[in-house]
Amino acid sequence: MTVITDNPHMWFVCTNSEGKTQTVYNDEHYKHNYPFTFEVNFADVPTPQQNTVTLYNLTKEHRNFYSKKQHCYVAFNWGQDKKILAEGFISKIGVSQHDGTSDMFTLTFTEGTDYSNVSARKLKVKKTEKVNRYITKKVREQDKATKKRKLRKKRIKTRATKTKLVNKTFRKGTSYKALINGIATQSGIVISKIDLAKNPKLKRAFTAKGMPLNLLKQVVKKTGSIMTYIRGKLVIINPKNTKRTWYEIDDQDLISPPSYNESSDSDSGKGTWEIQVPLIPDITTNVGIHMMSKYLKGYYYVKAGQHTFDMDIAKTQCSLAKI
């Protein structure tokens, strides 16, 4: 594969609460040359990525259009067909700055929904049980001394139904996929795709305790899978699955030779290879890369990376793990 780096097009599109849209569009041609820079991140972690867009020389009216919580996206392609790199909601608006030539300000947007603050209480379910209760009633009883009937207070035992909150429990024999679905559904966490490397069954009953997202991380790890965000959606993937989108990268594509990252992966204990290529919009977490360089050959998948444009070059940098 050779990336054709002609005719770059990029878009930053934002919609306000009234449904009005503002588009910053750059195809490096007359009347459409509104340059902006961006940094779009992706990684195989179960937390949403923070992305940035820096806008230049906007009028006050156009600058004031932006506010927090607005939906936005960044798109790029070598040609007119729009390909979204990331979309989400504005989380931070920077202060306008001047570098002596241009006015600029940076917007930060969060991709996807952050579930890290979902409380452990979400895993509680209602349970009913019969309990003894005592009530006091006035009853008419015969006095043994006077032989007359008098009103007296008397404690009477009754049975009542009591409702309490307990942690959700899953039976022995439940599959891990069913366990994951159960925890997610109970806590309101939306998982768009589940592809497990292995799907064992519980050997004993499992009580769901703790923060739901942390609990899901622990359960997913036991299946040999990874929970991550892809294009803003929380998914669970099998990193060893060969059924994925594949891209061939050769020496004509590489901006520089691959470099090996010595830092160990906490799960596999293996390092990663770092590559830089002209921006390929379809590359994101878990995409397969067939390396055909004289420096690196074999089949890998993308663990993390960035799409960036710095006014000079549009490129994709990514970390590759061996399949």
C-alpha cells in the first residue's frame, strides 16, 4: 500500500444547542484555506480520549459560537470524501492567544462517554424477605380479678415483607460474556461490541461488588480480551483476532524507520513498535497492520496512536503490538 498524499481536506464541525452548525473547512484552495491544527488520540484503554483542535484568526462572532458540551467532530481525507477521525463533546475552551502573527485558541473535546464515575450503588438490586414484626394493639380482655372486660395494650407478632438492596449475584455456570452483559446492563454502561478471546463459565457464584467500570476491567482481563474505545464507542475486543481491517505498510509509506519501545506492556510483558506514516484516517485502535518494510516484517495490531496536523504535515503515529 502506498498512501497518496494529494489534495488534503479537513473539517472541524460543531453543533450548538439550537441545532446550528459551524464548519471550519480547509482544502488548501482559495476561499477554503482556513487552516487549523488538530491532535486526535486513540488507545486500547477503557477511558475516553482527550483531543484538541487549534483554530486561527477567527472573527469574534465565529469564536463566540463555541461553548462546552457542544457536539463536534474532526474529519480528514486525501480527497473530498469526508472521514471522521473522532467525535465527541467540547470539554474545555482555551484562552485566545497571539503569537505575533496569528490569533489562536484551542478547544478540547472528549470522545465518547466516560463511565469511570458510575457508582458501586448501581450494582445493587432489590431483594425481598419475610421478617417478624410486632405491632401494639388495644384488645378487650377479661380481668381475672373483677371478671370484667377491659381495654389493654398488647404486642402482637406478625409477618411482613422487607425490601433491601444487595449486590447483584450471578450463578455458578454463568458464561463470562453473560456476566459482562449483566454488569454493564445493571450499571447503565453501554458496550457496543463484545468479542472475547475466551468465554469460560463461572466455577462458583459471583457477587458484583465495587465500581462497575473497574469490575468490568477485572472480568474482561480474565477472558484475554481488551476493553477500549473505538471511534467513541466502548467495545471489548480480542487482540489476537485476525478478522479485522488490514493495512499493508511498506518503506514508501514510512516517514521514518520503525523504532522499538522498550517499555513493557503490563499485561503481555512485550514492547511495541512505533511507526509514522502520512495520515491514514481509517487507522485506529485494533486495526491490523501488515508490515512489509525492510526494517520490520510481520502482522501487528494498533494499540495506540495519534492523528495530527501541524500546518506542515498530516501524519499518523501508532504503536504496534505483535499478533
